[in-house]
Amino acid sequence: MVIKSAEFVKSSARADQCPPPEFPEYAFTGRSNVGKSSVLNMLTGKRKLAKTSSTPGKTQLINHFLINNSWYLADLPGYGYAKASRKMRKEFSTLIMKYIENRKNLVCLFVLVDSRHAPLTSDMNFIRWLGENLVPFVILFTKCDKLPAIKLEKNINVYLGVLKQEWENLPQYFCTSALKQTGKDQVLDFINETNAGLATKT
């Protein structure tokens, strides 16, 4: 897929404020500071589409972008930001969950995970919740350029091993690096193929 246009639509403080569900939607979330904004900018080829920051918790709203006039990209707040107040963390979690539960046109949720770290409880709990609620999702391992290939493979295998303890069929995953453009074509091809499949059902 070639991204020809990526237009900001609106920011929403509540799930019911999101744009009308008239296009297939792909949402991105993950722990704060996982590199979500960098991945979104890489995928769209727009360096400033999503604001990047060294300060975790920058995204506090649901930001919608219309891609190629045919599908929505939704940038969700990060979860698990330790320095945020307990009230703020709860508000972020509530916002994300209400969005996921009520967004009728949500096709797939991309869960971003830092490839450098061992499986974290917040990620495991969130992924478990997605499974329990039958939410289609894909895992994106981020910052894959930060590790030697052998270490990266080891970390991913450890992560998959933890998932195998609860999942009979492992979720699909991609390795990404915003710096090296790793995973860009694979993720966009996945979205393109999914959209094509949806079109044949209508």
C-alpha cells in the first residue's frame, strides 16, 4: 500500500466524540514511551503526523486521521504511565476501553510493545483483556533496531513463550523500527489485505 494522503480529522476526549464510523478503522496503542508516534509517522511517511516527545504520556486524546480517503488511523493514549496520577491512569484506561468496546468500525487494534523489555504485567493484562473481549489485535514490537539480531530474537521468543501459556493460537506480530523503516511494508500490506477482504464482504 502507498500512503497518498493522511489528513488529521479530530481529537476526541470521549469515545462518543469520535468521527462517524464510516470507514474501516485501525487503532494504535501501547505503554507510554513505547515509540507509538514514531511508528505512526513512519507508516504514513509524515514526519509530523503524530507528535513525538521524550516525555511519556504526550497523547491524552483519541486522534483520528483519514488515510487515502478510505480508512481511519486512530492514535490512542498510552497506558501504564507510571508518573501519571492514579486518577489520570484510570481515565486513560477507561477512555481506551470504552473506545474499543463501542467503536463499531474498529477492524484491528495494534498493540505496541518495546522489544527491549521482558513481558510487562500491564501489557499482559491488556492483551488478556483483548482476548476475553474478542477484540482483533496485532502486536507490533518497536525499537527493533536497538538490539543485536540474536538478542532481538531471544526477547521475542521469550515474549511469545509467555503468551503461549494462555493462548492456544498466538496473535500475529510484526517487528518495527521507525529509524530503519523496518516493518512498514508488512504492516501496510496487512491493512491493505484486510481492507480488501472487507470490501469483498460488502
